[in-house]
Amino acid sequence: MHLPSTTALRVIAALAQHGTVSAAAVALSLTQSAVSKQLKAVEALIGLTLFNRARHGLVPTEAGIVYIEQARVALGALETAAVRTARLRGSRPVLRLHVLPILGDRWFMQRLIGFTDQHPDVDVQFVTYASREAHRDVDVVFRFGEGQWPGWNADYFLGRDVVLVGAPMTLDRGGGIADWRDIARFRLLVHPQTPLHWDRLFAQYGGLDIPPEQTITLSYYALVIRGAIGGQGLALVPRTLITRELAAGELVNPLGIGFESQNCYWLTTPNERPREGVLKHFCVWALAEAARSEMPQGAVSS
Amino acid sequence: MHLPSTTALRVIAALAQHGTVSAAAVALSLTQSAVSKQLKAVEALIGLTLFNRARHGLVPTEAGIVYIEQARVALGALETAAVRTARLRGSRPVLRLHVLPILGDRWFMQRLIGFTDQHPDVDVQFVTYASREAHRDVDVVFRFGEGQWPGWNADYFLGRDVVLVGAPMTLDRGGGIADWRDIARFRLLVHPQTPLHWDRLFAQYGGLDIPPEQTITLSYYALVIRGAIGGQGLALVPRTLITRELAAGELVNPLGIGFESQNCYWLTTPNERPREGVLKHFCVWALAEAARSEMPQGAVSS
DNA sequence: CCCGACTATTCCAATATGGAATAGCATGCT
DNA sequence: AGCATGCTATTCCATATTGGAATAGTCGGG
């Protein structure tokens, strides 16, 4: 039997992550056409549909879920191989970063060049699909949580400042938001890893009951943001991840509603690996850059 | 960064298994040229040598060991994906076999057609690189051992009959074997999973001390057999695996020396999966075919 | 019923792949 | 030494695959 190509695997993973062919194409630096064909090729190979073509993008079928999972395992293995051999090669210093996809897309890609320009000798490697076990290979892991991980040194990175946003169209159509209670008139986009965000918000303002059918759960942050832009409903998103959209007016934050979240992004390094040399430079740079990107005035940039 | 192609991964895995470019090429149904190029491509990709070109084949470097391991993980994931989706497809009955490479190469490939001819509707799938965890996906696992696996139903398959063999050239050069004690004059090829075979043989005949430096340990059975054919020394091999070589005179079994091993190949099925329908047919067929292949008269075949 | 936001398809150029033949390189035998 | 042997590396070339640009098709919403 024929095996899928590695780009096919990347396509599957990217589709799962971004939810649409076009978005996946951008993420992979391919055209929509190429992605569409790769997907079709894999589906032909296994004789099953992997994604149901739904209204606003692709939804994995049962087979798709299985395949996505294994594609990630395979890609993870290749990443692990690359990282471990790079360490063996040891020609130039290697910095291995484990970055959650959303951070990679929305924060790192634009800014990392600032670091690599200063340190052209350093081989910066991204690890995205790695399993937990592969954490021992990396120098820095960016995590989402409350800042406590045994054996890891954690610094607040970004994302504490969570804001309520929606597309202008959405707000208009729903009659606008003049008071926080108006939120109840909209559909709410939920991210499974942070379902408590909404509860937290309502608690702050005094309570609000939203029936579950008025929420949409989207498996990736990227989808939540896209959904909000596309007018699916209101979202709660760390402000730093959408500075561009806020600046461009694609998303707006009515009444400045938001809160400080306990759950945010942290920069963590293994305790046993002291932050020195290149690693130290990187941590200092990343934390400074993150702080800068959270300052309101620094937020306006393409 | 570019990723290796999936054929490159298969090449790496096959090289690790067969130890030479040419043998790997045969196993993959490619030319030696193609395999050589793929290997070179991967080495260029990661900037390291994966195999040291040694006297009789390729020996993995440190980087090679890492890479081989991850290539197997990646291929295993793809196999798992294929198997699990095939089950979902469910168009025609699927039979998933986990087969050790040596059995696949030396026994199944030639005989399986006898089964598929009788059951053209059945989708027979091989699983080779699968992790232990993936065992739950398979219908039949061929294992090497003593026949006891909790939760598994085991039938003796083949390989009990272990014989001492060497290339005719080897035997001539070493002065022939007129008595079992003459074994001490030869180098012995050892397979790490069955190091006790030699002890077992010597015990049977009354003891013999072989200094360790007179042995060569080869990591795969395929290499042991190849080594014996190539004149590296004497080997202890299940007779069924080398019927062709014995018939062709490439290997000879002086004096008929050999013994019944406790460690041999077993056909096992999970207890919770009753042997019925296609599964039953396959087990019956495989066991009968194995028995037939172990009969001396049945042994002569190309 | 058209518009917008998608995905699928077609055509074509660029690239990668794999086979056949050949060269190169050690080793062991005479 | 010198040749035969059993490998791997390289070159050349036909073919298959890939990916981009443009185009067509699809679906839901105002």
C-alpha cells in the first residue's frame, strides 16, 4: 500500500488546527489548491472522508479524528528526530522551543526575527507536535495554565488580559452592547481548555445564565478567533493575540469588558537547565518583547 | 525546514533492519540506487551521517540510532492510522497481522498469496512497526517466545527446529565438521534475542567453552542469516526460515546438528476476540501451512 | 437571486523520483 | 601484486508527482 507523503501529514494537521483549507494553506505557505489536492489524495488513499465540508470550514469525521491523531504522532516523531540529531550535530548552539500553535501563529512568527537578527548563529527550532515525553529535548516550553509546574521554572509571559470581543457586524445585528447584561443576547464561542473564562466574567459582573445551546465550542483558539471575526458570536480572547484585529477594527471590545485571567501563557524552562548563555538571552528577550506587546501603545502594529 | 519523505523513512527503517543498501532495496522493491539516494538525501537534510559504511554493510551512528527510532515511531503511527481507519471503513473484512520482520520476509511473503487467493474479499494488512500499545488493533500477533502470554491465546507456529548451519565455504576453510567439538574452531553468530541457543546446544552435547571474542552479535536475524551465507561463521537458525538456502546449498547443516528450542514462533490472538469467521479461517490456514513448511519433504521449494 | 466565502478542478511548469548502467572502493583469494 | 567479488556512490534520463494560477462550482445569507 502507498503511504501518505509528509506534506500530506502536515496538511492534515494544519487542517485540523485551522479548520479551513484556505487558512491551512496560509499556515503551510502553500496555495489553497495544493492543500485541497493533498487532502483529496489522502482521502482517496484510505478510502474515507476525513473532514466533512461544513458551512464555515471543515469538521473532522470519526476517521479524521483517528488520522489527525496519528499524523500528529508521526510529525512529532520527525520533529523529535530533527531536534535530537541537531543536538548531536552541535555545530552551532541550538535553542528548542515548544510553542502552542496559537502562540506560534499569532505572536512568534512576526517577532522572532527580532531575536534571530541579533543572534544569527543560533539555530532556533520549533517543536509543535511533540509528545509530553519529548519535553526533555526542549529548552523552553510555553505553557498555558496558572504558573505552577513542578520541576519547571515559570515566568509570566502574556495573555493575562482577557477581553470580550465580537465582529462589529455581530454587535450591530444583536442590537449592540450598552450594558454587560446584553451579552446574553449573543452566541458565545467557547474554547474547551478555558471554559471557565465565561463563568469568571459573569461572576465579576454579578451573574448571568447562558443556556448551553447558546454556546459554540471550537476546539482551537484559532477557530474561536476566526469564528468571532466571521460573526459566529462573542469570544473571550487574550488581548495580545488579537492586537492586529482590534487595531484593524475587525474585532471590537465593547465597553472595554474583560478581566485578568489566572490562566495565561507562561515561559517555562526545566529547573535542571540553568538560564545562561543563549538560553538566558532568549528568555530575557522573549519576556521583554511580551511585556512590550501587552502595552496598549505597543499594540498597534501590523 | 524540509521534512524527509515517507519513502525516506521506510528506507531508513529497512536499512536498519537489513544492514545493507542492497538488501534494503530488495525488501522495499526499489533499486539499490534509489535507496542509496534516499539515504544520502536524509543525511544531507539533517547534516549528519546516519550510517557508517562498514565492511559488510551499514552500521548506524549515534545519530542514526536516534533517527531510526523516530522513523519507526512515525511509520508505526501511519500504520496505526491505516489500520484504524480500515476498521472504520469496514467495507470488506479486515485482517490485521502483526508479523516480526524476519517472518514477514522469509515465510509470509511467499505463502500469503495462498490465503489471499482463497479469500480475495479479505483485506489483509501487515503491521510491523507498531508499538505495544497498538496491539489492541490487531487480530493476530506472531510472537517469539515460549508460548505464554497472559490474555492471549497461543498456538505453536513454527521455528522449534533449530539447526546449526554455515556456508560450505566456511566449513571447508575451517577444516570441516566431523564431530560436534569441531564447532569450537569457528566463529559463532549470535542473535541477541536468543543468546541461549548456543548454550543450549553445547549443553546437549556435553559442554564447550567458546571465548566471547569468537562470537559476533548481529542485531537482526536477517543479518545472522546473511552473515552465515557470507561466510562470517556458524549460525543457529530455525530451519524453516532457511529452507531455500538449505535446498540451494548456500547453507549446509553438517552432521544434522540441532535441537528443539523452547523459544520459537507462536500464533497468538487476543482472548477476547474469538477465532471465528475470517479470523478462524486464517488461523487454520496459517497453522496448517506452517506445519507443512516444517515437514522435510515440504521444505524443498523455491 | 446575487454576493461572498468557501472548496474543487483544470492546466501547466518545475521538481522529485526511481531505474539502468557505470564507476568507485574495499577485501580476500590465488 | 592482481583479479574477482560484493558492496556503495554517481550519472543520465524517462516519468510521476507536486504545486501554483486561474477557473469553475457550491452553499448560505441578506
